Amino acid sequence: MEHILIVEDDLNIRESLQEIFELSGYQVSTASNGKLGYDSIMENCPDLVICDVDMPVLDGFELLQAINQRLKNTVIPPFLFLTAKVEPQDIRQGMNLGADDYIFKPFGHKDILQSVRLRLDKRSKLMQNGQTDQVNIPNNAFDKLALPCDEGLTLISFDEIIKCQADRAYCTFHLSNGKSIVVSKSMKEFEQLLLDNKFLKVHKSTIVNINYATKYLRGKGGQLIMSDSSIVYVSIRRKEELMKVLRNQNNIGVQLSN
């Protein structure tokens, strides 16, 4: 039995959709916001997701962005966005994230069932033929980092992150507002995403946002003084790359010690 997840904050719409799909023979689960939807996708691996765009806590675009980031190159279930928005830029944003289709409110029962069936059949055919490279591949960069933490999924703008430091199976993200987020995953989970967003690895256990560096103290490897007054040690093998960045980006205002 194919499994459909409905992520919708409106109770009436959520229950109406659940009834439509259950009467049509689908297994259905629901979530009332994007964070709960994220947890359900990660735990239950639904065959298809129907997701509202405008929701509190975590909207539909942010949810798909977080799922793309977390699952990386693995196959992501088809995403059908529910929305009352008809602006071209909104549709384009969803499609850039890898959305498979839009369903506009108000919707007809027959139309939504046909759309879901079409996507499930297409997905099944691609999977059977091993064409997973054609399935839901987003073509945009992420502007936020999805962090699964004790408080639930948190999306943090890359610009807010001062540094990420590893401690065995944990890593800590230090933010510009003085807060820190501890994540029970290794730094390798986020390393490439950070590097793709112009962060710099200065030590095997530390990746920094060089825009928050204020001073470089010379030494065998050296040290960086960050905007929060913390000291970051630079390994010898990472020093050359750091110095190249500091020389080529002297507009970032990092003071070099004598």
C-alpha cells in the first residue's frame, strides 16, 4: 500500500485530504507543520508528500530545502505543494527546490487524485529503470543550514554562523547572536555544505566563517581571533590556504599580527 504524507496546518483541509486518500486505498499520515513533517519523512519514508506552502514554524519551501539537504543525493519522495499563491516567482521557487507539481486551492477531488497517481506512477517507473538521477534534483543553493537538535529541526542562515567545532560524534555551531547549537552528529555531516558556502576549514575540528575573523596571530599554525573574542587554532596544513584567503580578500578586514 502506497504511503502519502499530508503536511498541512489547516485541520479541515488536512482531514479532508486524509479522507480522500484513505477512501482511495492509500496509507495516509499527517503533520500539522513543517517540523513535524520533517520528522515524519525521516522516520517513515513516505512514497509521496503533499505539503502546504504557507505554514507556521517551518513553511513548505523550508521543509523541502531541509529534506534536500539532509538526504543529499538519495531519492527524495515526490513533493506536491498545496497553495493559494499563483505568483510566477512562488511557483518558480518551489520548482527550483525540486517540487514535482503544484495543487492550487481550492482543489477538486478528481484532480488531486489524478495528480498524485501520475507522480507515483512516474516515480515507480523511474525507480524500476534505475533512473534515480532524474528524480527530484534541486538546482539551487541552500541559503540556510538545517540542524536537527534537541529543540527539533532548526534552520539557521549561513550568515549567522561564526564557526562550527567538532567534538567526537558531536558538533557545536556558534552563532553571531551569542547562542550556540549542539548537534549530535559529526561535523562531516555538514562540512561540504559549509565549504560550498565559502566557509573555511582551519583545523580538523574547526570550520570558520572568515567574515567573523578579526585578527590573525602568526605562529607555527597560527590563531584566528573571532568576533565573539574566541580563539581558533589553525593547523599547519591549513595555514597556507588560510593565508591565501587573507591575502586575496583583504577587504574582509582581518588584522594580521607582525
